[in-house]
Amino acid sequence: MIIDSHTHILKKQLHGAGFYKDILKEMKRSSVDRCIVIAYFKSDDMDNNTEEIIEIVSQNDCLIAVGSIDIMKFNQKDVNGLEKMLKNKTVSG
């Protein structure tokens, strides 16, 4: 089994890559079985946050969500939210 351990799914295409369907296509071309998709802490025009990544990966069993917290900008609510996601197994890390 081949696992890509560091993947991001972007909202906007960047240098020809980053969209959900692009990643699935590249996985197939490269014989990658699973991708660990790392969320960004906060959503913006380019990046998906943890909740958005959970929504995307729920559409395909070969994608695994990992949440994130910005060590410089988080609060207790953010930590509690991520802990809940880990307990509910909506993120794997």
C-alpha cells in the first residue's frame, strides 16, 4: 500500500494542482492508495479549514482528514473542537 502522507486540497487551483479531482486523478496515475489530507487552521480564499476538509474527504474512502491548530492563534474553543473531532473519528490526527 502506498500512502501520501502530506497532501493539501486547495480551493483555488495553484500551478495546475490542488483541487480534489486533480488529487484523485494524480493518485490513480501514481498508484497511491491513500492520501492524508492536512487542513489549514482557518479557511480563506485559498485554503480549506478542518470542517471543509472533513466534508471533502467524506466523499472518498482513500482520503484521510487531519485537523490543525495554529500554535500562535488558537484558543480553548479551537482545542475543544479538535478534541471532539478526534473522539468522533472525523479526523485521524
